[in-house]
Amino acid sequence: MKLIIAVIQDKDSSRLIDTLGKGNFKTTKLATTGGFLKEGNTTLMIGCDDDHVDDALAIIRDNCSQRDQVVAPISAMGGNADTYISKPVTVEVGGATVFILPVEAFHKF
């Protein structure tokens, strides 16, 4: 058995959870905050048998798209004003960061 931990953008969470449900994957949704953009994201915990990991990964890949987002500059407070970026920049967001962990035991009470 494996535990899949997928960190995704909030915008992708409803569609992904619905699609995982249709594939009989049980998920637990956690509201989390990313460290880079300081924006909300969603972390899903998905438990599945070893032989279904590839199916879950395919669903995650198909439902979590990458896109460009314009980000406002971060304040120069506490930093060097010479390296401060004064205009918005475009960064790539979305997709998924996925961790797959072995599960030694699973209990459902």
C-alpha cells in the first residue's frame, strides 16, 4: 500500500477530487499555504494499493494544469534595495508536487 501526497493549486482541487472519486480513490483534503507565493493551495492524501499508483498519478497529471501568473513584487524591507524587483513578474504556477510513501499499516475504525 502507498500514501500519495499531492500538493496542488486550489483552482484544481475540486476537479481533481471529483475525478479521483470517480476512479474510486478515497482522498483527504487539507488546506495548506505555499511558501513561495504565500497563497493557499490544497494538499491531498490518497491511500491506494501499489498496483493503482500509476492510475492515480495519471488522474493527477490530467487534472492539474500549469499556467502563468503575474506576481506583484515583494517588499524590499529587510533586504537590499539594490536587488529589489519593482515591477510584476510572470511565474509558472499549477501542476502538482507529488510524494509517494510506503504504508506499513493501515487501520480504519
